Amino acid sequence: MGGETRTGEAGRTWEEVETFFIDQKGHYEKEIENVIQILEKLKSSFSVPIYAIKYRVKSLESIYLKMKKDKKHIKEISDIAGIRILCLFETDIVIVHKEIILALLNDDRYTLESFKIYNWDIENDKKFFKDFVAKVGVLPEKKIIDENKGSGYKSLHYIYSTRSGYKLEIQLRTLMQDVWGEIEHTISYKKGYVHPHIQQSFLLMSKDLNRIDKLVSHLRSISNCEECGKTISRNIGPYSYFDYQEEIIPNILKSGKNRVSFDNYINKMKSVNLRNQNPKSKLDECKSEFESLINNIDQDAIKNDMNLSYFIDMERAFFYFCEGIHSEAEEIYKRYQTIEKNFSDETKHFILHFRLGELHYILGKTEESLKEFDKCNNILNAYPDGYADRESIYRVKTKMAMIYWILGEDYNDISIELITDAEKALKLSGFEGEKKAKEEMRLENNKAWYNSIRYFNDFLKYDNYKRSKEKKSLTKKEKSEIAILKNKYEESRDKVYGIIENLKNYLTSEYSCFVSSNILDTIAWFYYCEYVNVENSCIENAKEYSNRLLGNNSQTLIEDAKKYAKQLLEKNINDSTLALWSGDIHRRHIEEIFCAKDAADRLFTDSHTSDK
């Protein structure tokens, strides 16, 4: 075949295509590079959900086959340079479509030549795709193509021409659509004859993939709603207001009228319930009092006293935080991070790191949040035993424990460590009477929740390992491992049962009117989860555990769960200040508890069926 000339239908030989490719490849690569720079800026934006960007210049062989297949001149082939933008969810495609159009519209190097929609079955989306392209005046209607390909291929294609005279194609699709496309391309594309069964199978697969894509988008929508609920329930502001260590209070505020004004201001700030649905009016009063306090101080004193400027800036950052102006608050906190080395160990203020941790958590910067919480915790742990402000230590440790719990079960042991520290601080805090009872209830509830997670995890580890070894004789090592796991879960069980009993005692104590819906939810959910664990163990080993389950154990657990869930339901109806996210958790728990089947009846049916 050495000297043979191969001619395409368009009248171009292989040699001519090869020459064109060698001459032009570098120019196409440069055009791709320019567009990638624009798209990478979009991708780096938090609001533009681009998952990945792929690109390539077609190979010489692909160009030649495309030219022959489509009966086109080589200069008519529009996808020699190709860029593929991938999103995780179909709903993201709508956002990215708009951003691509706008980004390239504002760059006079590029002109949109055509826009194609392949197999898009969501009519509202299709209408938006078309209307937006027409609205910004990019394309006439005849250049907007809506096509259903028989293969089921689903994507958006944009053909752009460049000021330098080249064309390139941008494809926009989901990651799942891309995986399907790559597989279909590998098996079917450029193969000539394709078995009809393969073609039909890919069409059926595309329909299944479409359903999966929609399911994934639906799950994402649910997740977004839940995250929105979490964000709203956190509110936009900080957790609590804290005292200043005596060593940090500026000298100018430690005596005379200034001290009286300072103490009045601090006490007023501490009285504001930041978890209230509308603390704004009270905060506005505090803000006015703060400005009045500062206005009575000489400006030169502020410049020359590091503690004074620190106090003023921290208070202003706190007000910014409360108002939801997070960027201003963060800027102040970060500025003091850089000069913190000027403070002695005794005057390092844990609250600086706690506030930054809170801010980063609210903004979704998990790693940054945990770094700051570590710094905060290290400062708290370094305080001497006689440190007076145990109330602040208790509150900060409790809040950090809660955030670690929200981050997931992998962090639960840290939550337990922090809540144990909080308990020690609470005992030394000086709380009395009703206030003491309320705080003890809150702490005991947190302890119950975190230790329940540990207990159920320890039980599952033991149960799963034991089951995995049931069908063979055990080695000495395996017996020892089972014994260790069993001992661990029994210790966890005994501890959490004791805490649950403490919580139940509050229901009949003189402070029962202060019992929160969270406490009722914890008790109800604990009994339900215990019931589920017992039931599952019994069903897996019906004969071995039938007597245990057909007795009162499981039935008592589910009845207890329903009893406390009913109280929780009644409490929630009358609790107008219930946090949205907690309320949603309670609702789901109540639904699941009251939908639970009778474990004894279920096992009785299963075990008798197996006997037959």
C-alpha cells in the first residue's frame, strides 16, 4: 500500500489530510488552550458547578474517517478541536449552559456558529437552553438544533469559530452521560457494521442511564433541601457571647465609670439569646451601648493599647457575624491571627479561634473550621485548673462537640471527648437552681446521643464479626477478638443505658417543665434503634433468639419508643421556637417509629415458616 493513493468522497487524499493536520495541529491546540483558560476561571467559581474539563485534538485517523463518513471537506469538520465539560448533576447543566454562553459572548475572539441539543427530554430545560441563546442574541432560530439521536446519546454541543479562522466544539453533559458515551464510542463508533442487538442494547442502556441521572439529581435536590434546613437552623450568627478574661480587659476599662459601662455592656450582651428567632432589636441596643462606650475613650489610647484595639475589633467582628456579614467578621479575626504571637499564653483568647471555626463551618470550609477548633481546644486545655470562666469552657466544648457530631459518625469519638470535658467544666461553673438543671439536661442529652452512636456502632462491629465466623471453627485468636468486641459493646451499652435512665428521671423531676423536645427525641430514638438491633439479630438467627424475642424484650422497647415519640409529637406541636433542622430530624424519627412493625409477630411468622 506504500504508493497507493486513497481518496475520500470529498476529493481529499490521505496525504492532503496528513499535511493539513501537521500544519494546523499546533494552532488548534493553542485555540483549545485559550478557551480552557476561560473555562477554568468559571470552574474555580463556587457558583459554577463544573466537575471536570476534558479536551483533545482529533487524531489524524479520526479526522480522515470523519471526513469520509460525513462526505465533507476537511475544513468543514467542526470538531477537530474538542472540549468536554462535565457536571455531576443534570440540574447543573442549566447553570453551566448559561455561564458558557456569557463567558464566551464577552470575548470577541469567539462567535457561536451553532447550538445542538441531543436527546434532552426535560421540556422546561430545553426551552431555557433555546430561549437563553436567543435572548442574548447569539444565534438565529435556524442555528439552534434539537435532535433525538437513535443511539440515545444525550449532550449539548456548541460550535464556535475563532477570530483566527478555526472552529472548535464544546460538549456539555453529566459525568454519567460521559461514561456511557465513552463506552458506546469504544464498542460501536468507527466499527462499520454494528450488530443490531448492540445498537438496541445501547438505546435501552441510555434510557436506564437517564433514569439514574434523574434519580441522582433528585437525591441531590433532597440533600440541598436538608442542607438548607441545617443552614437556616444554625442561623447566620454565632453560637453565644462570651466573657473576656480579666488579663485581656484593657486597663482603661478596669476602673471608674468606664468599668461600670463596660460591665453593663457585657452583661447586656450575655443576656441576648442569639438562638432566638429575632434577636436583632436587642443586638441593636447593645451595639448603641458599645459605640457609646468607645466614643468616651480617647483615640490615641485606642492606637497605643493593643488590648483595647483587640476588644473593639472583636466586638465589631461579633456584630458583623450576628448580622450575617461574614466576610467582614472573617477579615478581622484573620488579622488578629497574624498578631496573636504578641499575646502571652495567659492572654491568648480562645474565642478568636472558636469564632473562626464557627464562621468556616457555616461557610462550608470544614478543614479550616476543624483547624481553628483544634487551636481553640488547645488553648482551653492549657488553662490552669483555677481558671475562673468555666461557663465559657463548657459552652465552647459543647458547641464543638455538636459540630463534630453533625460532620458524621467518623467524628463521634471526638464529640464524646469534648462533651466529657464540657461535663467537667459544668461541674465547676457555679450554675445553680433552674439554670443548673437546664444545662445539666442539655449536657446529659448530648452525652446520650453521642454514646448511643458509639454503642450501636460497637454492637454492629461485634455482631458482624461474630456472624462472619459462625460457619467455621474459631481459632483462639478469633475467639479472643470476639470476646474483646463483645466486652467493648457491653461497656458502651451499660454506659448509655445509665445516661438514658438519667434523662428519663428528668421527666418526673421538679424541673420536668424544662424538658426539651430534643430529650424526648433522644429517648424515643434510642429505644427504637435498640429494638431494630435486637430484631435484626433475631431474624438472622430465628431459632436461637425466638424465645428472647417472643418474650417482652423487643415489644417493650418499641412500646417505649412509641410512648416517648408520642410525647415528642405533642411537645413539637406546642414548641414554636423549635429549630428547623432539629424539627426535621424529630419528624423523621417519629414517622419511622410509628411505622415500625411488631417484631414479635414478624419473627413468629418467619420462624414458623422456616420450620415448615
